[in-house]
Amino acid sequence: MIDVFKTWYQRNFGSPQTVILALILVLGTALVVVMSEHLMPILVSIVIAYLYEGSVQKLGRVGINRTIAASLITAMFLTMILLVLFVLLPLLSAQISDLLQKLPSMISTGQNLLLALPERYPDFFTEQQIQDLMRALRGEIATWGQQIVTLSFSSVVGVITFFVYLILTPLMLFFFLKDKHLILYWLSRFLPRDRELAQDVWTELNLKIASYVRGKFMEIAIVWVATYIGFAIFGLNYAMLLSLLVGLSVIIPYVGATVVTIPVALIAFFQFGTGPTFGYVLLVYGIIQFLDGNLLVPLLFSEVVNLHPVAIIVAVVFFGSLWGVWGVFFAIPLATLIQAVIKVWPSQRPALDKP
């Protein structure tokens, strides 16, 4: 047993650089897992600074001082936050309140439709099945109501934390952008000199992750705006709320679009019935989803992420269970990191032929 372990260790960790890379990965992962809740504003600021670094470099190439460039980017970021707080959130809040007020009538209409199924299709539905289904739905609705009440009581602390983050994040963003080189130089003093392998991983990963995250934000914005225009043309209720859900659904590949179809179809059905407008809304929604998957995604991401769909789904489930929404959003970049590490990891194992 000892010989087997010794052989495995020599094959995979025979190089000092391999050990250094493994230690960096283990310590970085442990820091994020253990301290992510406490370091969240710092981690968010680092991610945002990483995304805006390209813009700072472009401003620097046209002769703008890095401090001025960091100030401009921070001001733009603050402007976006203010637009969200004072324009988008009030609109979404009004639509959510209106939806909650009309929800009982929608539920009543849905119950009447369910009760009519045994009369219309007696060969497929029985009254007992419908009663059991309605009982289960009532239980789920009651559970949701209790969760909403609990959330409203605990939201006070969340609001305070949100405003603290709102102050800290732009401030740290400015200093991360302004003093990037000083911070990296200070951190490099704690790293071993012989870290070429870790540098190779970062070089391969840097372009892919940056391109992916920027492309994902662009995809969310494009799908959101296109869906809102399509829904607004037909006068669909809660167009802003639904289009935002459709835009955010692209974060979760393959699953998000399927899940968000349900509220879109239900709202359209309760508003338009089974008339032609209902079909037109779903047609527009389907066209947007088709163009997103077959035109926008290949155009934005191209060869940036070359992962099998099974690997993507596993990454979404795994990292989402660890870090919630943030884990879902960064599941593909993290899976790409694992792929890059596996690719550059030196091993004496003989290569296998492709099937």
C-alpha cells in the first residue's frame, strides 16, 4: 500500500512546482470556503476590479493616468448602482406588489381550470387526482407564504449589511484598480519564487475567465432588453420583472431557460387566455431563446469555454450548493480553472488514446 501511494505521489507531485501549485490551490480554496461570508465585500470588489481592469488598461493606452482611470471607472460603477436603486428597483417593486395582489385571483382561476379537467377529459383525470393535486398546491403555497413572512422579519439585518457593502465595495474597487501593481507586488513577496507552473495556469485561465464573465454580463443585458421589448410590444403584464428573470436565467445553462418559461407562460395565459396573443408572446420568447443559444452564445463565447454539457451541469450543481447564486454564476469559470489545472499538471502517466 505504501509503495502504491509513493508511486502515485512521485508521478503527480514529483516536481517542486507541482507541490507549490497544489498548495496555492488548497490554501486559496480553504480561504474562500472558510472566510467567504466574512470577506464577501472584499471578494466582490476583487471580482469587479478584475472585470474593469481591461477598461483601465484601455484608458491608460490613450494617455489617461491610472488614478484618473480608476476614478472614472468607480464613478461609472456608482452611477450604475444609483440607477439600479432609484430606477430599476422601484419599478420591480411595483410590479411584484401588483403581482402579489392579483395572485389570489390567478390561483382561483387555476383551481377552476383544474376542477374542469375531469369533465373535459374523464379518461385522463379523476376528481380524486385533482383534489390531491390542489391539496398539495395549497400546502406549497402556505409554505411559500411562511417563508416570505420569515424573510421579511430577517430582511432588516440584510438591508443594513447591504448598505455597508454598498459603501465598502466602490471604495475598495477604487483602491484595487488604482494600486493594482502595488498590491500584486506585496502579495508576490509571500509566494515562492519557483512558481512558473502556477503562472502558466493563470496565463491560460486569465483570458478565458475574463472573456467569459464579461460575455455573460453582455448576454444577460442583451437577452433582458430584447425580451422586455418583445413583451412590451404585446402589452404583457410585469414585462420588466419577467424580462429580468429571462435575462438572469442565462446564468444557469440548460436549466434556467426551462424554469423561467413557466412564469412567462402562466402570466401570458392568465392575461390573454388561449387567444392568438398568448401564442405570439410564447413565439417571441421562443425566438429569443433560439437566437440566444444559436447565435449570441457562439458569438460571445466562441472557444472561450470548451466544456462538455455534463461537466457544466455538474459544476453548476456542485458550486451552487456551496455558494448559492455566486456559486452558480461562477460555476463555469471555476470548472474552467479545474480544466486548466488538469491540462498543465505534469504527470508521468502515459497518454490514453481518444475513443
